[in-house]
Amino acid sequence: MSNQRDNAQSDALKLSVLVVAHDEGHQLADCLTSLAFADEIVVVLDRCTDDSRDVALRFTDHIVEGAWPVEGPRRHAGIDACSGDWILEVDADERASQELGDEIRRTIATAAPGYFLVPFDNYIGARRVRYGWGGSWGVMAAPRLFTPGAKQWGAQRIHPSLKLDGPKRRLTTPMEHYVDKDLADMMARLQRYTDAKAADMRASGERLPPLWWVFRRCISRFIKCWVFRKGYREGRWGFVIAVMAALYPLLSHLKAELDDPEQGEGRG
């Protein structure tokens, strides 16, 4: 019986979990604790100045440290360090339950190479907010489980493009995602997101679109989140999410224009 069990374990596909962190010592332990089902945990520490390294070392010795201003290379540094047959990406503000781990194990045991979408339960503080996410302001699912080579990150600073290989498949057990602590935290995230998006827009060298086109995008994003993604069912939080999604392209555009010395004022 013991030999059969050992053979079964040796034949099982290896699961690596990748966590990328920047000064996440305050929540990294909770994240890594939830990943006990993994065969290997790889932590990428990007320009950390807090105790993230000490926290990570309590759970794994597979640590990659460095400085990556762009998300794609940062992610691929971690992916390259993973030795598993399958890789699960988890952010420091996310928690993976044992039920999710069990579903992943069952799934990869027979699945062809490729990727799977992992659904999210999104939280603001302690409240689960089910509806309204979208328009570059939160997602309900993302391709987080994949085989090496099936997912390629783009070179953008924010919301990088993804190149995926294989059919779209989906798990059913959600990952818990603690998106923001409160309204102030959400507004700080809007600041970070629009700073990064503006830098991407300037780096692209492309001519900025006229403001009327940006305003149209703002309106369409608000409607998408508030109406089509049913943000109205969340009351004020759904409204706030829709407003943030609407402001994202406008603030990004203005920052790209006003912070760029080559762009004159009054343009658009």
C-alpha cells in the first residue's frame, strides 16, 4: 500500500504558486498561509523596503529579488523561476482556499496544457461586492492557472496585454480578493493606476485622442459598470466603482498630456 501511495505522488503533476509583492509585509503572511496546497511557492520581491522578505522566508526559500518598473518582466521573472507543470498566480491581497486548491488538483490531473480562468470574490473592507466590476476597474475572473508558455505578459506598466495559448476554460471555486480597504484606499489606487497608464501613453509615442472621444469612453465605462455589470445592485459602492471606472481614462489622458512637456496646453 505504501509503494502505491508513493507511486501516485510521484506521478502527480507539480503545482507551483507564484506571488509577486512590493512592500506587502502587512498582508503577505495571510496570502502565503492560504497556499499550503501548493508543491512549490515562488515569491518575487520587487523593490521591497519592508519586512516582506522575512515574511516570505517563513514559507519558502524560492525567492526572486530585484527591481522591475514594468509588470510583464516582473511576472516573467517569477514564471521562469517556477518548476511546476502548472502555475497559479496569486497576488498578495488574495487568498486561495483549500477548496480552490482541491479543484485545481482535480483539474490539472486530466487537463490538456493551456490555461484556466479563476473567478474572484471581490471585497472592499469586509464587504463582498459582487457586481459592477469592469472597465479597467476590477475583474470577476482572470487567467491565473496555466502551463508554462501558455500565458505571456505584455510590456505595459498597468493592465498589461496578455497572450494566451489554448481554449478558454474556467474553474468554479473563487479566489478571495481584498481589493480595497475603504474609499480612501480606492482613491489611492486610482492615483497609482492613472499615473502608470499616463506613463504608458507617453511611452507609446502615439498621438493622444481628442477629449470628446475620452469623454465618450468615460460615459460608456460608467454605463457598463452601473447597468450591464449590475453595479446598481450594490448601491453606493456600485456607484463608486462605476465612477472610478469612468474617471480612469479621463485622468490618465490629462496626466499624459499635462505632464508631457512636448504636449502643449489647451490641446484636444
